[in-house]
Amino acid sequence: MGVKEYWIVDPKRKSFEIYANSEQGFKLISHAKTEGKVRSELLELEINLREVFS
């Protein structure tokens, strides 16, 4: 089955990207930089960047 979702977190740029695996390959489903929120569809989880990078 492979990887269903992966995250790229860059503390230097304060960015967060979430990619989901689909039949066409990995697609960016959520991203934010410095502030805002990202959402994992797989985990049904919302993450506030202020909490990650504070």
C-alpha cells in the first residue's frame, strides 16, 4: 500500500506542507508558512503553525 501521506516541516522557513498519495502520485493538500493552519485528511488533524514554531 505504501505511504498514504507525508509532511515536510521546515523550521528555518517556518513552513509546513502535507502531501497525500493518489492514483496520480503525491498531491499537495495543505500548506502554510509562518502562520495559519494545515490539515491532515488522513489523521483528521488540524495543526496551528503558531503552536509548532513558537
